[in-house]
Amino acid sequence: METLTLPAQTGLSRAKKTAVIYASVMLSIHLGILLVISTGVSPVAFLVGFIFYLVRGFGISIGYHRYFAHKSFKTGRFFQFILALMGSLSNQGGVLWWSSTHRGHHKYSDTKDDLHSPIAHNFWHAHLGWMWSKEAYGKSKNPCHDLGKFPELKALNKHYVFVILFQVAGFFGLGVLLNTLYPELGTSGLQILVWGFFISTVFMWHCTFMVNSVCHIWGYQRYKNSGDFSRNNPFVSLVTFGEGWHNNHHKYSWAARNGFKWWEFDPSYYLLKTLALFGIVSDLKVPTQEQLQTTH
Ligand SMILES: [Zn+2]
Ligand SMILES: [Zn+2]
């Protein structure tokens, strides 16, 4: 009997430990923002933070979400790795873990098996709390075998913590270098670390997390039969580069395009169209005109 129950218990405690580690790291990164009180800001530090907000935002939107989780377009193996790296820089977990939990969100939308539904759970749990719960780290119900066959993606997923450590060292080093070469910029290692890592990461986190929380509560529902409570929210779309058109997305989750009307601003789709012009990505899946015009 013991041999039957022990592995399950071990797995459970490992998931619990992982949840505690994730919660501690996320809390520490939030608290890291407070360092801004002593470092202040400079134009170059703000610029670095903004550039990495773009890298992280598009890494999540066109990389982790539209490519890895939904396969809404094709690309070569090199750019696939770049997308995985950009997504990893957002500090939202490894590429396989993120894709697998997101596929679960679509499979079990707004039911108790949906890890981050504000309807089945509550707003806080959908926004952030789910990542601090052991359920997020147990054996996946939706393993991404299609992604796991690439050793470089598996390695990046497994050693994802080094991406975080590399960023901490990299931003600090960049600040020290800038201060040495161009002291007139008025920056420092700690200041670039605060803006490029702590502030930029936490800001992007909450933009992404709003897709899970806000976009299942507030906004308009073009497709009331999408089978869930997803909403289109213009504000969330603005800060997530088009990810807030979430009701459109739940209706056609395979689509590379989330904004269906001309006024539904979807910079991630515009970027994909531009990349397609250069042959970097191809076969963008988009809804037909008829699908775009129906509301059921
Ligand atoms: Zn959703
Ligand atoms: Zn999705």
C-alpha cells in the first residue's frame, strides 16, 4: 500500500514546494521595486525598462501565447527559440509549463479545473493566487508533447531559473558599464536593475495577469456562445499588445489575430504580418470574413 501512495504524496509535496518557491520569488521581485526610492530614475533607465516591457509583452503575446500555446502561425526553429527566449524573459515560467497551463485554461474555461478562472474561483486567485497554489505545479493534464520534442525548448523550460539570474546579472552589469563609459547619463547598476528587471517585469506581469482576471469579468462579449465568461477589454488590449480581445480569442483560439474590427487595436497581429513580409513567420491562421462578421 505504501509503495502505491508514496509517489503521489512525493509529487504533491514537490508541487507545494514549487508553489512556495514561486510565491517567494514573485514576492521578492515585487518588493525589489522599493529600491527605486534610493536609485531614482534617469531617462536611460526608463528607456531600458520600456524596451524590455516591449520584449516581454511581445514575447508573451506572439511567442508563448499565439505561437507555443496555440500554434497560430509557423516559423523556423531558430526564430522559434528566439520567441521562447523572449517569453522566458517575461519571468512568467518556462515555455512548456506556460503553454500547458494555458491550453488547460481553454480546455476547462471557467470550470473548477480552470486554474485561473475568476468565475470558478475568485478575482485574486485568477489574477495571481493560482501561481502560488500547488495545483499549478502538479503533473500536467495537458503535456505539450509537440513542444517537448525540441531539446532546446525542453532545456530552456527546465533551466528557466537561469534566465532570471542572467537578467539580474545582465541588467546590473549594463548599468555599471553605462555609468563607467557615460557617467553623464546619471545611471548605475542598481538603477538599471530596478527599471529593467523589477519595475518592467512587475508591470508586464500585471498586464498579462489582467487577461486571466479582468478579461473574464469586465468588457463586452461579441460571442456570447464562446462557452465561457471571456470578455473583450480595450484597456487590457492596449497594455498587452492585443491580448485583451479575449472573447474574440476564446471564440477562435487558433487565430493569429485577436482584434477583429479595425478599431480593435492588435499590435501583435500587425507585428506578425510585418514578420511574414520578411519571411520570418508564415501561414498565419486568421478567421474568414464570414467568421469575423458573425456574432455567434
Ligand atoms: Zn480566458
Ligand atoms: Zn489562449
